[in-house]
Amino acid sequence: MESMEVAGTFNMRAVAGPGLMPHTLFRSAALDHLHTEGRDMLCAYGIRTVIDLRDATERATADTTGDWTVAHHPLYDPRTGPPQAGDIAHVYQSLLDDRGGALVEALRALACSPAPVLVHCTAGKDRTGLLVALALAEVGVPDAVILDDYARSGTQVRPHREEAVRRLLTELALDSAEHARALELHLDSPPSVLAGALTHVRSRHGTMTNYLRAQGFTDNDLAALRTRLLDATTLTVLHLSDVHASASAPLHSRVDGIARVRRVADRVESSTLRPDVVVVTGDLSHHRDGSSYPALASVFDELRGRLRCPVVVVPGNHDEPRRFAAVFGRNPVEHVHGFRVIGLDTAAGSVSREDLDLLRSELRSPAPNGTVLALHHPPVPSPAATLAGRELAAPEELAAALADSDVVAILAGHFHHPMSGVFAGIPVWVGGSLAYLQDTGTPADTVIGFDAPMYSIVRCSRHGVSALPIPLHTPDVLFRSNPTLTAAAS
């Protein structure tokens, strides 16, 4: 988070975090007393919208002029105004439970207003902190980052507000415990309090999305919020591979591929991860059991609806080519956030000349942010003895087609173990399998499969490519460190 010294206000900073568009969302205390230099500084940042979360009784007689539009969205009940005393955790929960409609109206203004946007209340701590936290949590920013941003307010507010707050509290008939709680309410931003508010939402509604929808936030609002806050030059891919679904009986009597895809959807939907596209790199069926394709198509339709993003599917060597093409098509191309995702058929273990020609033709026009290529057979070899020679045949032909192209990453499967590599100067990520994980340490004549399915999250941006394998089964917890409790205790 980038803190700023702005003449005439305080607690001013740009909100930053993984995947967020830089200098799109700002937060501060009130702007009523901005100096000319402070106003010029905000104008230099290009701020076009100011969202004021105070009611009319808290505001100056006129809005500070600037090159921005001011939108008023009071969060506290105008009949009662801001609380003068009380428990900060209770105040936050009351806002969430009783003023959800007002929170959503302010969040909708943030999502739909011209950017960059600045949000403020009186001190920029509580109302501003809660609204920013809801926005960041909804677009997938990790809680640790949200809490760190929130915790900065206390140290920035206290020097500017402590004297006035102590004068205010002397006029109230408070005992020592009430006085301490009131000081915390006005001056501090304990991470444990905001963490409790986020937990309160999720325990009652399951996910932040469910809470916002219950308050009237629509799918269009959610899409607008993501567009407003997320870096358009970052692509988050949910990468699945080697499902090995069967319509007759579970693989090895326990692997239900379709159920595992649904379980991935459950896990991702309830997490902070927000994929922009789902990529499935082959072996949807097991031993060419094309009768599983209708059920797979249905579950992929569920993924599209639940995760609100496109699904790109390519075949593997276990897939039945004609039935696969009839259900899922061939050579898919999707455009997301300025990226292009191209699916390539390597079901035969190689790429046909016809498909290479199509690929070259598609790549002649670069995408604004680059292309991600999805295929089943990795163009790089596995170090496992059991997989020697199982990589893509004639990789040099693919390398020639990719020469001087805008391809920024290659996603593959087939090996049943996660692996990274580089091919023709392009990062390669081989995702683990949803069916089983292959033991890479066995002799060439022995194959051992562990019931340890996994999926991956791959992020592509101007800064490079990162990939994270995620186990589908919940592993044993060795230890747990809670940064919220640690921060609260320190």
C-alpha cells in the first residue's frame, strides 16, 4: 500500500494487492479542508470520482472542488449518525447486518464510477475500511493483504484525531471500560476486528459473493467491480487436467472424475481465487469412454455459470476424437482480459500439419496481452523413467510455429505430475491430474498412482508467469499460524 502526504487531509493511500490495477482505488480521510496543493496532487493522480460515506450532518457546507464528481453514500443510519462510543466489532457487524443495502449502493458506485476512485469517510478508517475490505475480498485479494491495508489506518489517524476524540469523550458519561472501547472505536484499526467482520459474513452467507447478492448486488455489478479493480493485464487460469471420467464405474473403484470437477468448483468458489478462464488439458475420458462426454459437458457448463468465466477444453490420448469434437469442438480460441487462450489438439501424441497451419494463421495477429497455448502432451520431457518418450512428438515443428509469436505460456497435462519447464523460450506448466498422481521415482517398468488429485492456478501478467499446484484432498494440518491473532497480540 502506498501512503501519501496530501495537504489538508490524512490517512491517504493507494490501495494495492495481488492482481489489482495500480492507482485505481484510493482511500483517505475527509477532503473538506484540502489545501490547494492537496487538491492539485489528487488531480495529478487522475482521480475522477470521490465516494463520500458520510451523511449530510457530517459534511462541510460545500464539497471541495476538483476535477472529480462526488457521490454521497452514507453508511450509518442518518437518523442516528456515527456512534460516539461502543465496541468497534459490534459497530462493524451492525453495519454488515443492518446497513447491507447502503454498503452495496456504495460498492456499486465504486464499481460503476469512472476511475480512479477515492473513497473516504471522516477519518478514512471504519466505513472506508469496511467498504474497501468488501471490495477486495470479493475480487479475490487475500485476507492478509486486506488486513494489512486496514491496520495502517490506526497509526495514521491517531496523530490527527486523538486530541479531538479525548475532548469528545470527556462529555460522555463513560466508565473506564467504556472509555477504552470508545478510544479504540475512534482511533484504532485492530486487524482482528476486521478479520472478525469478514468471518461474520462468511459464517452467515458462505461467501462474500453470496452476502453481496443477498443485499442486491447483481452479476453485472460483480462483473463491473472486477473490471474496475483488477489488472486487465493479469490473467488467472484455473487449470484442470486428466479427469479420466467414466460413465460406467469409478476409475480404480474410487475415482469419480465428474464429482472431482464439481469439488474443484466448490473449493474455488468458496476461496479467494477468482479465475478468469478454466483450461482443461485433455484425457477427459478414460480409455476413450465417450459416453461420459454429456455429463462432462454438463459439469463444464456448471463451471461457466458458477465461476462466471469461459471454459477451454482440449482432447488427450484417452479421448475419443470424433465424439469429443462433436461435444466440445476443436481448436477453441477465447479472448479474456486482452489475452488469447488457444486450444491445440495433440490427442495423437503430435500436432497435425493442418492444425499447425491453423495455429500459425491465428498467431499472425498478436493479442494485446499475449497468448496462452493449451495442449495435452507437454513439449518438454518428464524426468520420470516411466514417462520417457511420452512427451509431444516432433516438438521442433511446434517450436517453429511459435517462433516470434506472442505466446507467453504453455499449459499441458498427460504426465500426472506437476512440472515446470521452458520450451522455445516459453514457460511451460504441466498440471497435475484430477485422477491420480504418478510416483516419479519408480523404475521404468513400474507405475504407481497415488490418490492425490490436484488442480492448478496459473497467473500470467506483464511481470511473468506463476503456477500453483493445489491438492484436491485436504492434507493433514501440521501447524497453523494466524497473522491476525499475532498482530492483535503484538
